[in-house]
Amino acid sequence: MKKHLKSLLAVAFAASMPCFVSASESAAPTATASQSAASADSTRAVVHGIVNQALSKINARVSDHFSFSGFVQGQALYSTDKSNYGGFSLRRLRLIMKGDITPAFGYRIQTEMVTSPRLLDAWMEWKQYSFLRIRAGQMHRCFTFEVPWSPVTLGVPDYSQAVIKLAGITDRTGDGSNAGRDIGLMLNGDLINVGSHSLFYYALGVYNGTGINKSDNNHHKDLVGQLVVHPVKHLSIGGGYWWGNYGEPGQKVDRKRWTVGLKYDDGHYLVRGEYIASKGQKYGNDTSGANADGWYLTAGVPVAKNLRLFGKYDVYRDDKSYSTQTSKYVAALNWTIHKYIILQGGYYFQQANSLATDGSVTKNNSNNFTAQFIVSF
């Protein structure tokens, strides 16, 4: 690098020197001028080569430690449900910075810029060994397959109801919008390599239990664990358990949850499904039942080049009963018009049940049409 800098300085210095030409020199043959022009072109080529080589080395070193990316997601919605105004919305604008400080230490920082800027991810991970990685900071809870799935590749208009309500995206307990994340410490790793994949994956985390960008408000910590087996490549079967609570001392509500599910994704065909159950009241002396559950099944298939069709059956029961069941039947077509641009057209039929004062079940049915664009950078 020093050698290249010296060469650059020498060329710059020579180019900046004034040109003194004698009368006899000015009368030199035209061939001498042509030779001078050729020499100048050769010098410029050398300079360009040195500069490009230096920039390539700098870029390689920077890219090892730092990368910047993000995506923006917009939506248009029309619904026959009179309580849903529909319209146009900017759903997400994420900015992501990540990299490796050293081969053994990595980091990730992610912010959400829609409505008001907020920090989603801010963690560091020691990853010297594949069988034991230690992550500390603000991160996803290691619970369910769908929570860590990026909205860019989700395939359908939104996350499943049970994941939203029971995995901490917008939790039923009333602890706000936390995008499935919390502050804490997580151990995770891959065990027993079989060919090009590991046979087992495990994760065990201890978290505050209060969500993102907030300090703890009680002495209790939430424990979350996940165990996944990969019998063949691209197939994952597993489950998880979440033992915790939410709220200040004297007002805490239990949060005991478990999940079981499977996932197959080879980049073309997709199957993802889970069942999630929860025990624990809502916060603030809510009179609803202590039990809730839900399940979903998503499938995706290629129908043409850069075109995939997704379908999903999505159910959530806020009181673990038919009277509080909301069902969604979803279809979505994803067109990848560029590796950084996805257009999605979606439809879902929703049936939301509620319990009337006379004990009967009222059904509120609606048809919903969505159009989304996702641009990554």
C-alpha cells in the first residue's frame, strides 16, 4: 500500500510541475508530440491501475467488517370489513448494519424507521465454534419458526395470528409492539454434521421479558428454549418452550407457552406450520380466559420463472374456544421482477367470531384484497 501511495504522489507531483519548453524543443518533429501523448496515456493507465487496486483492497477489508442493507415495504388494502378502513400504508422501512469484527465476533444492528425510529436488533455474537455460539443484546426470542423469518421472504401479506399474539410481535398480554424481540443472552449451536447439514439445532435464552428498548420491571427473567432436528436437508422439525411473566411486582401475569412445528424450504417449495399454546391472563385485570392457542399452515410452490404462489390457513383463539376464533384463508402471488424487487398480490377471507350477550356466537366475515411492494437495497 505504501508503495502505491508513493507512486501516486510521484505522478501527482510530476503532473503539477510547470512546463518550460525552449524554442528548439517547440520546433521538434510531430513524432515527438505523438510519443509524448502515448507516454501520458501510459502513465494514466498505470495510475488508474494503482488506484483501482488500492480501492479493491480497501473495499475487501471494509466488507469483512461492515455491510449495509435494508428494505422498504408498502401496501394497498381494500376490505369489506367496515371497521377496517384499508387504504395505502408504508408498513416497514428497515436499515440494517452487520459484519464481523473478527472471524470469531459478529454483530447486527437493525432499525425500523416507520412512524418513529426504533431499534430492533443490537447484538454481538461470539461464534468461534458452530456447536456453541453466544449472543448478547437485543434480539429475536428463540421461539417459533416464523418469528425470525424476514418480511421480504415471508410469501404472504403478514405473519400468522398466533405468532403475532403469542410470540411477542404484538403480544396478547398487552406489552406493546416488540417485533418478537427482547433483551438478554442466548446460547445456540448446531450439533452432529451429516453431509452438508447438521442433525440438531438448539437455542436457550434468558431475557428481561419486557420487550425492546426497555429495562426490566421485575426480578423475574424469562427462559426460552428451542430444539430442532433436521432429518434431511431443508427439513426442520422441532418445538420450543417459553416460561416467564410480564408486569410489575404485584401485577404480574404468567406467560407459559409452548410450540411444535415443522418447516421445509429448498428455495423453491415451502411448507411451514406450527401450533402454539399459551397459559396466562392479559395484563391489567383482564377478564378474558387464561388460555389461548393458534395454528397455521403455509405452503408455497413455483408456478413460473420468478413467480411463486403461496397459500395459508391461519387460526387464532384468544380464549381457546370457538367463540373467540378468528380464521384466515390466504392466497398470495409473489413476482420477483428483480432480485431486489418483489411485487405481491394477495387475498384473504377472514371469519372473526365473537360471543354475544345472549351466549350465541356472532360471525363477522370479510373479504380482503392486498397489493404489496418490497424493495431491498
